[in-house]
Amino acid sequence: MILIFAAAAFIYSDSRVYSGCGSNVETARGGKNQAGQPSAGNSAAAKKIEISGRLRLVGASRSAEMVVTPDGGADHYIAAEKSELEKLKPHQGKKVKAFGTHTVEEYKYPDARYNHTKNILIIERLEFFD
């Protein structure tokens, strides 16, 4: 099956590959982190990667996010609109190979206990495996 990520719609095909148009890193995530500070993810820090792992849904229902989790590695959050992520929900738990732009966002809060970093992946192509 092919899922093509363009504008705000997915187009299906029979080939089991999802392909998306490259998004601007700043517009995909709003350009600011949760604390309202500029995110670490900018085009200078972005790099193209290929990652294999499982497609998972993490978080509570209202704030759930799709991630690609490699074996023994950190989650890579998929940057996309909620409507687009809904199209990936039926595929959770499947092994995937993702190709796209990787950035890291740092979240800094007044209480340092809550500081963390997030790996963000702007998908260009996503292959599903059984």
C-alpha cells in the first residue's frame, strides 16, 4: 500500500509505500517549542535519515502522537497534521522503514526536571513490512 502525503490528504496505491512531499521543518512543527521558545529544529540542523522500527501510537487519546521506534533506540515523532496521522493508525505495530528529515527539538522549562529533547521526523517515504 502506498500512502502519499501531500497538502492535507493521503492518496492510496497498492505498493505498501507511503511517500510524502518534503515539508519545511519550521512550518511542520510551528517553529516554536512548548515553552514558546524557538525550536532547535531548523533547516541548518536538519538532516536526511533512514530509520527502521515499529510504528506506534504514544500518549493519551487527545494528545496521542505517532512514532517510529527502532529496536533499542529513541522514539522518532512523526510531524504531520492530526488528520494525516489518523490515516496511519490502522498500521500501528507494523514494522516500517522511514525516510525523511530528522531534527531535534529541545524543551526547556523553569523546573529542569521537565526538560527533554524530542526526535522529530518529517516523513518523505514510509515502507510497511509484515
